[in-house]
Amino acid sequence: MTKLCIKIDLDLCQGHGVCQAEAGEVFELQDTDAPYPQAVVIKENVGNDDREKVLKAEKFCPNAAITVTEE
Ligand code: SF4
């Protein structure tokens, strides 16, 4: 199984929370210096169970802040 590398561009993330709604096991909104919470990756090793959810989060993030690549 290939590993997914998940990156969030915090310059783009505006805390819409779509990622957390799609894959709450992987993304979590946390308070930052920005005026709104931003997403962080809370699960490093993403297996097949979460793969589809993570790809949906990438696809539906309104700010295109999530990049998912295979390692
Ligand atoms: S969906 Fe995109 S913009 Fe919204 S919190 Fe997640 S990464 Fe940030």
C-alpha cells in the first residue's frame, strides 16, 4: 500500500471545515494566528479506509488548499 502525503497550504485555508466533515479522522480545525481556525493533519499514516475520504476532502476543499500525493 502506498502512503499518502497530505499537505495543507495555510495561506489558502480559510477554515471552511469541509475537510474535517469529509475525513474527520485525518483533518481537524485548530485555532491559529489567523482570525479563523485552520485545518491540520492529525493522522500521518492514511490507510485504505481513509484514502477515499481524504481524496474527497482534497477535491471539495473550496480553496484548493489540500494537496495529496502518493509516496
Ligand atoms: S476545507 Fe480547505 S479551506 Fe476548509 S478548512 Fe479544510 S483545508 Fe481549510
